[in-house]
Amino acid sequence: MHSPIFSLEVFPPKSHAPVGTIYDTLDGLEEVNPDFISVTYGHGALHDRTLTARIAHTIRHDYQIPVVAHLTALYSDERTVDEALGMFHKAGVSGVLALRGDPVDGNEPCGVFAHASDLAAYIHKTDPGMKIFGACYPECHMEASCLEVDVDNLKRKVDAGVTHLITQLFYDNADFYRFLDLARAKGIDVPIEAGIMPVRSAKSVNNMTKRNGSKVPSAVEALVERWGDDPQSLCQAGIVYASEQVCDLVAHGVDGVHLYTMNRPALARRIWANVEHLFTVSD
Ligand code: FAD
């Protein structure tokens, strides 16, 4: 176990890609030696509900790496959650990241779990041994009226049984420190891992702004402006920027860093090579 915690996130291959491509990702991540890998869960009503569990099983049993399975609430009811938990147990997961998920046009939500806290409470009640992770938003969730309200809602999620939080990506550590102070002041005392996603392309930065409302600080704008048409240089700059973010977070005593790998192991390896010595190994 590293101190602070160092974890990675992968997603199941897109439906048009062969499921075997996940092995290329996992082979490439082996030397990073994370404390755990989390596996995302599809959203909407129509995705393959077994995919996350199958990949979690591979990570746990073929690579011997602890694994956390994501699970979304909006399109789940008690039966599908029970089924998912059964599959996750068989896969040997160390925990479940309980999420609300986002509405998908044309798909009517099940109407059973409105918020992640409802899903967390259900898991806590029906599967008390399962460790429950939750998501949080240093720049405020897009739908919340302000950070104060969002953190009040986050406290409900922790009160419902969440014992470990992972943040949405952010590019400005000052936003994380502000959020952390507020969360601690509101009595949220569980570990909070900082989510870091390296800048890869101008398009990916724009997508993140649109999808999550992530602010793009002038330092990131400058990278995109200078190397937006030169993907290799932008990627290199993104690795340096993310490594500096991690270095500053560790210097400030962060509980953990969760790297969004985007299934690009080379990026994760290069960032890890830059920061590895800042993470000590404890029992
Ligand atoms: P919630 O905690 O339910 O919050 C959503 C909104 O509701 C917020 O504005 C909050 O303030 C408000 N709220 C929360 N509780 C209450 C309450 N009790 N009463 C009133 N308001 C409330 N999506 C996927 O589809 N699959 C994934 O695998 C996935 N992984 C993710 C991993 C991380 C680390 C993060 C940060 C996000 C991930 N997401 C994933 C995206 C996530 O589903 C969306 O960000 C979604 O919009 C919110 O999910 P949540 O669990 O934070 O929701």
C-alpha cells in the first residue's frame, strides 16, 4: 500500500472494440503497481451489465491487483443492484464506487435510486461488509446551486455509508484545497483521493469542460494554444503538468491520487515514473 494512496481508473472497451483490448491496457499498467484499479460502469438502460464485473475479475485474478467496481443508480433497481453485487463478490472486488450516473436521452430511469446516497444506503444495508466509495466534485457538481450545497449533499452520502471519496478531475489544485477545507469543516472525515487526468488533446479538454464543467486554468489554456496542433508535444506537456499537480498534492498531504488513465497505459507509466518516489510503501 502506498502512502498516499495511488490508484488508477480504466473503462471497459467500447462496444465496437474487441473486449480483449483491455489486456493491452492492463499489461501496460502492470509496472505502475497501483493500490487498486477501479473499473467504470456503463450508463443508460442498454449497456452490458456484466462487463464491469468481468473486467474486475480479470484484474483481481489474472493481475493480482485489488479492484473497485463502479455501479450506477439511475437505471438500476434492487434486483439489478443485488445481481451486480453478487457478480462483484465473485470477481473479488475490494469495494464498490456507488454513483448516480447521468440521464441518457430517451431512457426512462428506474425511479428507485435518485441519488448516489440512496444506492450507498441500500448497499450498506444489504451488504454491510462491502466497502463503499463515492464521487465528489472540487469545482461543484454541474447540477448543484453552489459548492456549499453540493458538499452538504456529499455529507449525506458519507452518512449513508460511503467511507472513501474520489474526486472528479480538476486542473487547478487551488480548487481541490478549497473543496477539501470545506468538506473537512462540514465533518467529512473519510479519505478523499484527488482525481487527475492528464491533458491529451485540445478535444479532450473541451469535452471535459462540456461534460463536467471543469474549469480550464490559463496554464492549461497556454498548453493547448501552443501545442493544440501538435498532439505529441501536447501529450508530453500534459504529462509534465499532471506530474506537477501530483507533486504539489503530495507535498500538501493529500490522502491519495486517482489517475484517470483513459486506457492509455503509456501516459500512466510516464506520470508514475515522474512521481513514484514521492509515494512511500507501507504495510
Ligand atoms: P450524486 O451524489 O447523486 O450527486 C448528483 C447531484 O445531486 C449533485 O448535484 C448533488 O449535489 C445532488 N445530490 C446528491 N445527493 C442529494 C440528495 N440526497 N438530495 C438532493 N440533492 C442531492 N458515471 C458513469 O456513468 N459511470 C461511471 O463509472 C462513473 N464513474 C465516475 C467516477 C468518478 C470518480 C466520478 C467523479 C464520476 C463518475 N461518473 C460515472 C460520473 C457521475 O455518474 C456523474 O458525475 C453524475 O452526474 C453524478 O454522480 P454522483 O454519484 O456524484 O451523484
